[in-house]
Amino acid sequence: MNESLLMVGLANVVEPSNLLAILAGTMIGMFIGAMPGLSATMAIALLLPLTYSLKPETGLAMLASLYLAAMYGGSIAAILLRTPGTPAAAATVIDGYPMAQKGQAGRALGLSLTASLIGGIMSSVVLLTVAPLLGRIVLNFGPVEIFAVAVLGITIIGSLSQGSPVLGLLSGAIGLLLAMVGMDLTTGTPRFTFDQLNLFGGIDFTVALIGLFSIPQAVRLIAKGDANAAASVSQVSDRMLPTFSEFRTLFPNGVRSGLIGIFVGLIPGTGGDTASWFAYNEAKRFAKNKAEFGTGCPAGIVAPEAANNAVVGGALIPTIALGIPGSSSTAVLMGGLMVHGILPGPSLMTEHGDVTYTLLWAVLFANVALFFVGLMFTRVCVIVTRVPNRVVGPVIVVLSVIGSYAINNSIFDIGLMITFGMIGLAFDSFRIPTPPLVIGLILGPILDTTLQQSLLIGGGSYGIFLQNPISAVLLIFALLSMLQATPFFGSLSKLIRRPNRNAKAADDNIGGSTGE
Amino acid sequence: MRMTLITALVATTAVVGAVHAQDSGYSQKEVSVMQGFKAGGGSDALAQLVQPFLAEQLGVNFVNQYIPGATGAIAWTRLAKQAPKDGSTISITNTPMLTTNYIMNPSITYTLDEITPIANIVTDPGIAVVAADSPFQTFADFVAAAEAAPSTVTVGNSGVGGDDYFTSLQFEKAAGVQLQKVPFQGDGPSWTAAMGGKIDASFTNVGVTYQQIKEGNLRALAVFSEERLPELPDVPTATELGYDLVAGSSRGYSGPGDFPEKDREAMIAAMQRVMDDPAFQKAAKEQALNIDFVAGDDYTAMLKRQEDEYRVIWAEIKDEVQAK
């Protein structure tokens, strides 16, 4: 059954309308990602409404390609302007910008494209190979196991939140609290709804996400003005496609970074930014001449770019199989699935297998499309990097209003979006990270529901979580991940895993960025 | 940007069907159809199937409005309290949510008396399924296990207030057993959990599980229809096994209260012609939709009867459920 679905998915993807959607998604994504300050997550959140009128598979194919292309677009801004369009591209700045300054902007972008292709193809191949197995494996994931995965997801977010862990926990806790709004699944009792029918279904996290990420960014762009113009490289005149010998030298690095990306993506709560720093550090560790890094070294561009594209495939696995998004970008992709009436989780592989496989194939095709579209249009794309912030800001606000309305055709949701925008602004000024709030908002209902279901299945006994081998192992991981954040464990791991400390240190240097 | 705006607007209202110069006696040329669920769901499937045929028969344009939220209650509150009563607005009404919404939640204030049922179109019968490797070979095995150990046999349903939840309650009453009811977010997660052996059985619907039953991934123990289903001839009905239980989820059309009687009659007549159309029957069969046409006052009576049943059941178990 699964093998035939694989073919159904391929047949779906090569339909002209879907190929067109992939191409359009790639173009739009690249241009949006190239605008400084517009992240891949925002690109999806803002353009979600574009896909409403499309068939689910077409819409999802478009969203997936949009996401991948926006990641590449982010590195255009990183390399030319020294402003990473996405946090995942922050590592690219270190070597990309110096290379561009040397007049090799084209080479830097070409390397980034090639690396993205390697990472992207690898992760799609893994995704397509693993997916048929997933169909069987997810059946082993009932409420008890999913509860444990969600707990693990929560703890990892806690230990990875940028800046102050306390503020990260605060943000996550607020997210979990907000997730309690709405009807209780097992009793039908409305909670914190204040007799407001619009809140019965809970807070739509896609709406919250649009507000949290877009509004503060728009305000920031408008307030900041255009400061970067002087430092930017505005010309791409040299050859983009790497030579064969260059390709050969960077290939092992690309594959290694791709693998890192896939594995990091698999872990719920970690996304492109973690993967690209991780890969960058590994590339540096493997390099003969470490001093080259930071001065425009090709390996320093290839590593993060291969990793952050490979993350997509890895992160999609827990997203589609368990309904637990691996990163805030996959969370938005998950929102896309739900908008099209498809609930991610075990039934995605059984009930909506055709759509799922179409999405997986679309990821592969989008990677290839991105390579060619990138080669052809990157030079044109340079123009959008010069769009003034004062234009981009208001446009974001308009798109946010349309987007949040269109999800449920609800005026109430516009208000909700703006409220979350205000929360985002407040968080920004207190330096509280917003991604933990989003993850709390997404994982909250999952935790709540699966906890109650598990207790019903286990006859009211919490012992069910330990009797079940999968959940017991996952919960132990969760405990370790929590201990890891405590000072005791921190000093212990510093002794054992020295290289990783560098990764953490590098992460802290960029700590000011606003999450994915 | 302009493109995005237009696309978003198009997405909010999809025009279905075309105006035909045929006099069917209907007072309006354009009819809004409010759906309490998202585009692409079960209600939408009904709309996409029926409305192109109905538009031709009735000589009107249908415009779908998707107003998801509170299991349909936002759309139905709007239908009952705000919709113009001139035939220009109708809504797809789903059972049992149409009535269980306000039976279970005092803050949902519309009632059946404030809407005018027009006709039921489809019913997806309930069904009890277990994993292919389940020890329950027959419905009798399942009942025996439930009798032997009350409140231990876990049975999934599509959510509190949904049809399968009330089916479980009705079954408990009819068989005098106590099940451990586990609500899920919809039918898919419920039967998937049963297929993976995470729960002992799932009370769900035929339409969503037929494919898996046919492929042997799920075993059907009993259907909750009046008679055996032609597509599952070996599966007994609960009624023939001695349990007074006919249940499922139905979808039809209703207007606001004081809907013009003339328009109601015209629409029912047009629906009847659609039901008799072989092209429609073929289209319905392809989508595995089980046609169950109940028109006019019969539909009102059907909803009333259900409302009474649910009210009684909920009154009995309300305290027990919400005390948890």
C-alpha cells in the first residue's frame, strides 16, 4: 500500500499544475527571503492565504517550495547585505559577506545554491526512503507515546532558548497557558472562553504566529530605517556555477553538513539555526586551514547552507508523522496542512497518504527547481534587497491582516493576530524570546489531549507512561535534556564534549537575532 | 500584492454553479451556503457534490461561506440569529453537532426551533472496528469482554459531542455495559489508534474506514445502520444482533427560522429531482457518500427525535463526565 502511495505522490507532483505551483513558490520564496528581515517562517505565514483556493497537494507543494526558496533567499541577503534574512542564514554571513566584498558575490551565491541542492536532495531522499517505514512506525505511536514525544519537545526548547533560560521558560509557560483556551477534549467543557464562541476551538496558532513574528518585525523595520545601504554589495557580476574541481572539494563537506542537518531537524524544537552553526563548527573542525574561516572560505558557506536545507527533510518527519513540528517553520507548514483540512499525526500516513507523498516529492522537486531558478534569477533578486524598509514594513502589516482573516474568514482573528503582535512587541522590548511561546501554543493542546487520553487508556494510572517502552525511553531523554540545562550537568558536559561548546559560544554571539 | 489580495478574496467565497433561465419558483437568484467547517472537510464534500446539480435544477447561484469554529456553532448561531430570512441564506447542518452543541454548552444559545430544516442528504452510518490482529473476532466477543470487566475495554470516538461519542453512550445503555470511552480529534486519529492496537476498538463511520476494512487493516464487527450495507455484506447490523442502535453522522441543508415556505418547497422539489438524477447518483457513489434523503418535516422530526435522545443521555451522564 505504501509503495503504491509513493508512486501516486510522484504522479501527483508531475501534474502541470503542481509543477507550476512549485516553480511559482520557488520564485516568490526567493524574492521574499531576499528582503532583509523577512524570514522563511514569515514567508509561509504571510503567503498561506495564497494557497487556500488551491487543491491541498498543490497548495502544500507551493508552501514547501516557498519555504526552501526563502531559506536560499535569506542567504542572498546574508551574503550581500550582511543582514541574514533568516536566522538559519546567520552562519553564512561569516564567510559569505567577506567573499562578496572581494568581488566574488556570484561565487558565494553559487556555492550557497550548490550546497543547498546537496543538502536538500539528501534530505528528500531520506524523507522518501523513510516515509514508507514511517507509515508502519507511526501506528506504534498512540496517545501515550505522543505525550512522551511532546514532553521531550518541550524540554529541548527550554534548554535551547536563546538568551536567558528563565525568560525562555516564561515564554514557553505563557504559550502552554494560552494553549489551554478552548473546549476540553474529553469533557467538552469550554475553558477560558468567556462565552466567546470564537474561542471555543482554542487559539489558532497560525493566527498567533502571524502576529508574533510579523508585527514586531514590521515595526522594527519601520523604526530602524535603512541603515545598511552603505555596507552592502550591490553587484553580482562574476560566475555563479562552481567549477567541477571546486564542486569535488566541497562535496564531502556538503554531505557531512547535510547529515547534520537531517539529524538536527529530526529533533523536535531545533531548527535551521542550530543545524547551520553545528555544521559550520564541524566544517571548521575538519578543515586543514582553520584560519581561513571568517575571511571568505568556501567551506564556511557550504556547511551552513547544506545543513539548513537538509533540516527541512528531517524536521518534516516528526511534523507529518506525529504532528509535532521540528521547528517554527515546520510549525507553519503544519498550519498549512491544517488549513487544508489535514490533521498531521499518525493518520496523515494512513488517511491522507496521497497528499503526504505528494508533499514529500514536492520537497525533492523544489530543491531541483530552486537550483535552476536560483542560477537564473539571483541577479534580478538583488533588486529586492534594495527595497526600502519603510515600504516592506507596511506591506507586511497588510499581508498579516489579510492572512489572519483568511484562515477562518473571521474578523475576530484579525484582532487576535494584532493582540499577538502586541505581545510580540512587548516580548521584544523585554528580550523575551517568542519561539518558545509558539512551541508551547502548539504542543500544549497535544500534551493536554494525549495526557487525558493516556489516562483513560491506562485506567487513570500514570504508570502507563513508564510501562510503555517507547514512552519510558523518551521520558528519560526528556529528563536528561532537562538536567543538561542545570549548572551541574553543564560543567560535566563541557569536560566531555569540547567541540560543542564552541557551537554554543558561537550561538551566543548571534544571540540578538529573533528566532526563526 | 494585488494578486495576493484578490486570491485571498477569491478564497473566501467560491462561486459554484451557473444561473440557468429555468423557473423553479425560488425567490432568489443567489444563495449563500454557510458551512460551519473548513473548506475541504465533509461538509464541503457534500456542497461540492450537491450544489452543481441543485444550482441547475433551482436556477440559482450558490456561494459557499466557510465559517469554521466551535464545531459549527459559530455558523449555526449566525444562521439562527442573524441570517436574512428571505431564502438568500441557508446552511449545511450536520448531526449530531447541530443539537449536541447547545445541549452540552449553555453558552451556545441557538436552538433547533430557530432554524428551518430543509432536507437531509447523506448519512454515514456508524461502525465498530478493531485492529486486524485483535482478539475480538465478532461483536459478541467485544460485548463479552466489556461485560466481564466494566470500564476497561477502550473504545475510541471522534470527540465529545460527535456522533460516535453518543453512539458509544447509546450502546452502553442498550447493552448494559460500561466502556472506557477515549475521545480523539476526529475519526482519523480514532481509527488509526485502533489499527495500531492502542485502543481495543473504535466507534467510527463507514465512509472513512471502508478502504482500510477492504484492505484488511481493520476488521468491522458491526454496523449501526438499519440494514446491512451492500458494500459490507458480511458485517452484521447491531439491530440484528439484538441492540436497538441505529446511528451515524448526517449532513443536510437548513435555513433560518421563518424561512419562506414557498422557497422551502421549491428547494425540496429541486433536491428530489437531483436525487433521481442518475448522473448525481453516479457522482455520489464515486465519493462513497451514502445518500439518505429525508425531506421537509420528516427532516425536522428526525432532528427533533435526535435532540430528545441526546438531551436524555447527556442529562444522565453530564455530571459524571464533567466532574473529572
